[in-house]
Amino acid sequence: MSNPAAFAGLWTSLPVPLTSWILEVIQSMGHTQMTPVQASTIPLFMQNKDVVVEAVTGSGKTLAFVIPILERLIRRESKLKKNEIGALIVTPTRELATQIHSIISLFLSAQPNPITSSSD
């Protein structure tokens, strides 16, 4: 069985650099390096590619999709309009939805310029 804690490179080695405050949150969570799942999927997500992953618990799947979602929302040329959906995450269980919500909330609480909707 593979080691879910295996590392596959530094966060700074991604082809598209992460926003500084996102990188700070990742490091504050104790994630100094990417897992293989993160290193292989984040660049694809950032290129707007479809990705399918099956991996063991603890392999870094949640951050592998949360980070690109946040980065893509931050990098939008125009802000989201009122009632416009920037991302939709579907989970099979309430427990997983709660976990994902907690992680996204951690990131959003650290952002210097909150992502807000325009009144249009």
C-alpha cells in the first residue's frame, strides 16, 4: 500500500505560483510540501482541465481541489455578480461537506481582500 504522507515537491514548484496568503495558510496548516495527488492535479485544475482522482484518506484530495477553486476565483477578471455561483462542490456525505467547509473557511478567514459579490 502506498504511503498517503508521501511528498511530491514544494508548493513553490507549481507552474502557476500560488497567491501569497494562500501559501501562508497552507504552511500554517503544516503542509510544507505537496502530496503526489496535489502535485499531479493542481496544475491541471489551474489549466481548467477535468480531473478524476481515487486515493486513500489522507492523500491530500481536499486541498487538491480547494486550492485551485480559490485561486481561480481570486484571479477572475471580474467579480462575481450577486447570486452568481463561482464554484459548486458536491459531496457524498454531510461529514465530508463539513470538513470541506471548515478548510475553505480557514482560507477565507485569512484573505486580505475578501471575495465579495458586486451588486450588479
